[in-house]
Amino acid sequence: MGATQEKLIVIAPATGKQIGEILETPISQVDSFYQNGKTAFLQWSNLDVSDRAKYLLKLKAIIVEQMEEIAKIIAEDTGKVVTEALVADIMPTLDGIDHIIKHGEKILQRQKVKTPILLIGKKSFIEYMPRGVVLIISPWNYPMQLAMIPMISALAAGNTVILKPSEVTPLVGKCIEDIFVKAGFPEGVVQVAHGSKEVGAAFTNGKPDYIFFTGSVRTGKIIQQVAAKDLIPTTLELGGKDPMIVFADAHLERAAKGAAWAAFTNSGQVCMSAERLYVEKNIYPQFLTLLKKEIMDLKQGTDVDSDVGSMTFRSQIQICKDQLDDALRKGARLETGLSPEKWENGMFLPLTVVTNVNHQMKIIQEESFGPLLPVIPFESEEEVISLANDTVYGLNASVWTKDKEKARRVASKLVSGAVVINDAIISIANHGLPFGGAKQSGIGRYHGDAGLRIFCHEKAIVEDNGRKKSEIHWYPYKEKYPLFLQLFKSYFQTKRDWVRFAQYYLRILKKN
Ligand code: NAD
């Protein structure tokens, strides 16, 4: 388009090697992106859901065919191990596409709802009308699924999409663009704007019809403020500081393995990773020994058998250092890992467990988004519920016990978008469940039925067959007031008194 394009040099975080270059989308192109999206919307929104699903089917086939290649791109661009690229980024994307292909038509079709007797003779429906051009801004930690699930949901619902993927993992953004092109989506239905936060800000200011944002609380607040100026609706999927609660009657070996995985998968760069571990006091020393053993056995690296990869984003390392420094200065004890001054300069951080921590420390209050696991003993159910809820976040949580009643009781008291019992994180993998946060972890939900319907105007339709000359609530009101009074009294006092209801109703009708 004639505008100069900045080049993003892409460095693999795990190896430090240059692995590609990406051209930034010039900000001068924002208007033409929206224009293309609006034009494409006219056709795309008129297709049946089943016709849109055919494109998704093609998309799925391409991802399956290129699975290994995509896993390699994700692993290189993020530093995560290839097994996690496959299991936690590609698989949930494919399963999300399947879910929408299977259930999308039913979720988005016109739904008949009951019409109350006071609206006698009418029918009521809910219709789902696509909104227009949806802006999706995504982060770097699960760069495929966190971009693609909102994309395919918005598309299935009849919207066109502009994706602004994270500049930290731009090769995955490019890979997503290529997959959509290959799947043959009509021009303008899916557009990808590559680049930094300035590009994201320019598109946010471009007046999309909906913004779906996944990222930090800080950026979420900025986006919400910009959107508020034009009352643009948003979904915000933000950070977390998720508690993991282990009761003495849990399967301790399982819980220790689960804690190691939940804290260190993706090097802890997971919005739902276990970032605070509460362990019942009478098993605390025993559990700590089991946990340390699990961590000793983990292998950090880049080869196919490695368990834990590198950090993706260098700035995250400083946040982890600050939090650990603060904790150690205030008396925390290292159980595994090293103190920050001994950390090497690379992107692999020591897998760190700290004890003797409390709720006044940053490591307990602020999102770490790295491989730090603070552990706190607790004595009672009430105490641990209150500790777990003592946070500005509320994304996910886990409760570990063999006592089903207790697990459900505690789960229902946690202020959290999701709770997993005797496992962690995996609620996001069930596309039938809503996903989203409480408190500062976000606004709104996706996945599940809501995941498609948020991308629609939910329209109420009341239908009359139009054959009656008039309605009882229309003019003239003359002599109707006492009859309405009797009608509503008979209706709301004794709903089963149909005879009296019909008498009053007919008398008012005659007044028309
Ligand atoms: P971030 O907020 O820095 O960036 C996210 C995206 O927003 C990027 O594409 C970035 O370019 C863009 N952006 C930044 N500033 C912007 C602005 N002013 N206007 C428009 N766009 C802008 O977040 P991140 O570092 O990429 O991701 C990590 C954060 O995301 C963590 O806090 C994590 O907890 C959260 N997260 C939440 C979920 C969830 O589903 N709730 C999932 C993954 C990550």
C-alpha cells in the first residue's frame, strides 16, 4: 500500500538464534483493514452456520495435516517444549473447531422461549445476529489456541475478524494467517495485523464492533477505557494468581506430581498455573519432600523429551527476580532453585519452590508468570478458603482431596472463574464449559454456548399473527383501569384461577 513497513526480527528465546523476520502492518492501513472487514461481512454474515462450518472443516484438515510443522513453529517461537505445543496449543484448537462444527448451528439458531399468559396469542424467540468486524488481540503464552478459539467462534457466528497476534511470537501469528489463507476463507473475512502494541492500540482505536482481548490486566484496563469512549463491547481474558489447595486426605503422590506440572508447565507462563500452593499442616513436611523429588526429576531443554522449556519473554524474568528478591528479603526460604543473583543470563529459569512466605509478599499477591511456586501450610478449611480468596485475581483454582463432599464445598466457595478438583488447569480443555475470570481476571466468558453468542447481538423477537383488530393494553384506556386491577390481582394471587382470569381478560378486550 505504499507505506513503509517495519521489520520484526524474530529470535528463538530458547536458543538465541534468529529464526525469521516479519513485516509490521503499517498503522496507515488500519482504515482499509476495517473497510475490507465490513465489505466481507455483507456476504459472510449471510451464509448459513453450516456453510461457515465447511470452512472450519477445511481449517481443521490443514492443521491436522501440518501438525508437526506447526508444533515446531510454536516451540521455536515461544521456547516451550514441543510436547506442550502439541498438547496444550494445537490439540485444544482442533477440539475447539470440532466443538463448534458439532454444536454451532444449534447454539446459534433461533431459540423459542415460553410466552407468558399475559401476552396471550403471541410467540417469543431469541435470535443471534452477528455483530460485524471483531478485533481479537492475543498474547504470546499459548499463541495458537488463544488467538484461534476466539477467531473461529466469531467467524462461526457470522462476523469477520481482524487478529492482532502478540509481537513476542510473530511466527505463530504468521502461521495462523497462512492456515486461514490456505483454507480458502473469502477475502476480508480474516485479516491479520502484525506488530507491536502500537499496532494493537491503533486497531483498538479503529472502532471495531467488538473487542476480544487476552493479555495482562494492565493492557486490559487500557483497552476497556478506549472501548468505553464508543461503548464498544469487550471480552477481557486477563491474568491469574491461582491457588492450589492440598488437603491431608488427597492422593499425595498424585498431588505432588500435579503441583509440579501445574506450576512449571510452559515455564509457569500460564494464566491458570498454580502460583500459590496451600498444603494442610499435618502433611506439609511429607508433601514438600514428595514435591521436591518430582521437581528434581524434571528436565529443562529444547529436545523432544524435555519437560520444561525456556521463558518466552525476557521482561518476565525481571518480574520473577523482583518477586523472589522481595520474598527472600522478607524471610522466605528456597526449597529448590537458586537466589536471583545466581541466575544465569539465559532464558531457562531455575524451577523454584519457596516456603516461609506470607500474604504480604509480592510473590503471593502479584502474578509471577514464571516458574516460582510459593508454599504455605494451613490448618482448617475456613482458613484456606479465606487465604485462597485473598487476591485481586480469580481465574482458576484447584482442590485436592479424596472427600468429594469437601472438594465440592470448597470449590463452591472459591471466587474463581473455574475450579478443578484433583487436577489443575484443564477446565479450559472442555469446550462445553464457559471460560473466563472473576475480579481482575477478566470480564465475560467464552467457550461453551456463551463463546459463540458473545459475538452476536442477542435479539428478542415477539411475534403476533396480526389478525386481531386491537390489543387490551392499547388505547382507549377508558374504564379499563379497574378491570386491569382485577385481572392482575386474580393472575398474581391465584395463578390457577383461569376462569376468573379469562372473564376479566375478555371484558377488557371488549372495551377495545
Ligand atoms: P500484554 O497485555 O502485554 O499483550 C497482549 C496483547 O496486547 C499483545 O498482542 C500486545 O501487542 C497487545 N497490546 C499491548 N498493549 C496494547 C495496547 N495499549 N492496545 C492494544 N493492544 C495492546 O500481555 P502478554 O504479556 O502478551 O500476555 C501475558 C498476560 O496475559 C498475563 O497477564 C496472562 O495472565 C494473561 N493471559 C490471560 C489469559 C486468559 O485467558 N485469561 C490467557 C493467557 C494469558
